[in-house]
Amino acid sequence: MSLVVTLLLGAPVVVLLVWPQAFSTHTVLFVAQLIAFRAPLALALGVGAVLSAIVALFKRRWGIAAGVAIVLGIASLANGGVLLSRGAAGALPDGDLTVVAWNTQGGATSPESVARLVLATGADIVSLPEMDDVAVAEVARLVALEGHRMTAATAYGETGESWIPTSVLIADGLGEYRVDTSAGSTPGLPSAVWRSVDGSGPTIVAAHTSPPLPGSMDEWRAGLQWIAEQCDAPDVIVAGDLNATADHLSGLGIGDALVGGCLDAAITTDVGAIGTWPTSAPAWLASPIDHVLFGAAWTVRGVQVLTSLDQTGSDHRPIVAVLDAR
């Protein structure tokens, strides 16, 4: 009887630990932090299941321990199943547009490292949260020496809000761009919208939302909502550190889209389980919080999360997406 009761009581716990979206708790404190790291969570639940099973074997009244083992085991396997469904393979074929997002951790990554990445990928759009105007101008200078001309721009937070900037590099071949001040920003940390002056290029959003810390949960949720509001046109491309996984973005999309009218490049190409933060953890254990999102005017050809740059200073891995115009 105790086994049946434990299983019945454990069923909602399994759902909470595997798919908190069912209870709309995926952006609630503690649950949001747990679900950000599905692989470690699956491992911890698996260890708990094994230990509970051992206890069940050596206790006369084994029902509760066995029930706990079953509940934890199911939750562990289900979290692993979600990760497998999101995929971990990646490739970078040729395409119309290459987009890079890399949080440079407040200048810990040198302009030289960023320039090498830009040249290696042939990037057209580079979103650089936490890189300032001086450093991004140096990146533009370095890549121009190799014939890859890009325009650098930087957004800073409102006075008293944050000193941490968000920069962007836009290939000159896309035309002239101007920041849209009317679009506003994510609260706490700066994001910005750049629009093509003649309307021929995509709308570019360089994004950096506040992290989901106990004192900034409201800012974090508001930032994710702001991202969704920018995904309101087919030509939009959003790149940056969203401090959120696909689980946290659930419920923000319209129709089949993940966020507003945007799809997620990594999820769409089965690369969604590869973690971008922190670099101190293997990519399969880390959290996939850096994203490239795109509107209906685009299709994605390939995505890679680059682990080869883990020793260049940042605690984030760059994500590179290749897009084609429809």
C-alpha cells in the first residue's frame, strides 16, 4: 500500500521536475534554476533513485523507499529524454547569413579572440554582450585589416541601471543601420534593436537579459517578455545571452514559434542540448542560455556551439548560426 501511495504522491513531483511548464512554474524561483541544468538534474535524480533502491533492498518496510526510487528514476530518465530530443549534433554549412552570439564576460575575452572567430566564421552579425565600445571598435579594426568590413555599435543601460554594455558588429554589406531608441531595452542589462536605414536588411536585436537571481526574477521575466515583443516581424534576428533555456522561453511564442514569432536556431537544428554556460563545465552538462532566434523570413541551415574557445577568457561559449533567406 505504501508503494502505491508514494507513486501517487510522486507523480506531480515527476511532472514538476521534468516539465514544470505544465504548472506554469518554469519561471518561478528555484524551479527556474533547477530546470536550467537538465543534465546535472537528471544525474542527481538518477543517483537518488539508485540510493533509494539500495535502501529498499535492505529494509523490511521497503514500499516507500521503492516508490521514491521509481519516482526519481522516472524523473531522471524523462529529463534525459528531453535532452536527447533537443539534440547535440551541429554543423556549419554555407548560407546567406552567419550570426554569432558570444558573451565576452566584461572584457575577459580579448578583441583579438573575437576577431579570429569573426574571420573564421565569416560572420555578418555578431552580438557581444558585455563588450564595450572601445573593444568592439578594435574588433572591427582587426577584421577590416583582413578585408572583412563591419560597423561596430554599443548600447549601455540607463543611468544607474548597469554599467555592463552590449555591443554588435554588422557587416557593411548589409547596409547602413541605426539603433531604434523607441524599442527600449531589457531591464537591468542593456539590449537594443538596430534597423536597416533603407529597409533592405534584417532587423537585428542584440540581447542580454538579467540573470534569474533571487533579487532580479521580475527583471528577468520582463526581459524575456521584451524579447518576445521584438519578435514581431518576419525579418527579425535576435542574438545574445538570454539567461534562459528553451524551457524558460516556453509560453512566449505564437503558434509554432518559441518566442513571439521567432524560432530558435539551435532547437530547430537539433543542437538545443549543448550548453553555452559555464565553460568550466563540459558542454553536455552546461546550460544552453545563449541563443540565435529568427523570424519567418529566414530558415536555419546549421548551428554550432564552439567549445574550442573555452580557454579564451569568457565563461560563455559562442553560438554560431547560418541562416538562409526564404
